[in-house]
Amino acid sequence: MKKTALFVFNGDPMCFIHVLLNALDFNAKGRDVRIVVEGAATQLLPQLAQTDHPLHQLWNRCLAADLVAGACRACAHKMGTVEAANAQQLPLLADMHGHPSMSAYLDADFEVITF
């Protein structure tokens, strides 16, 4: 099975929607896919939980399909969104000096794509 990790750093919803769409597409086509929310993208966490946000339904589909690996602990702290991550039961990833490690995904034979 092909494996893909989508690291999203960009906090622009127009970029983030493509991460969600690609994750769902990869999953539908049999790939093992994981979304890692990093950098400025962690600022979107509270908004994604709001039912009136345009990305809410796609985000919930990704959560329900267990496609979201988690959010960067250091960046969520910096952006003030740790509570939003916890409320959504997202793991805070910190295996590389407080940030998620891309090499861990590469070592597990994931292709890493950054947004």
C-alpha cells in the first residue's frame, strides 16, 4: 500500500482545502494517508471546529476517517490553539524538538508532501 504524509504549514484556507481534498482522494484510492497540521496552519484549528466554517465538513470527514495524525505542539502553543487541538482530541506531535518529524514518516516509507 502506498503511504503519503501531507504536512500543511500554510494557514490560508485556500491552501488547506487542497490538503483535505487530497487526503480524502488518496484515502478513497487505497493509500494510507496522514495529515500533519504544522506552522501557521495550526491557527485554523479553532475555525475548523465551527459548524459554519466552509471547511468544517471536509475537516470532519478527514477526522472521521482517521486521516489527521495531529498538530504540531510547538506551533499550536505559539498560535494559541492548544485548547482547540485538545477539544478536537488531536494529538500534539512533538518528536523533533517540539515539532513533528518528517524523517519519522520517511523512515516508515511514507512519501512526504508539504503545503
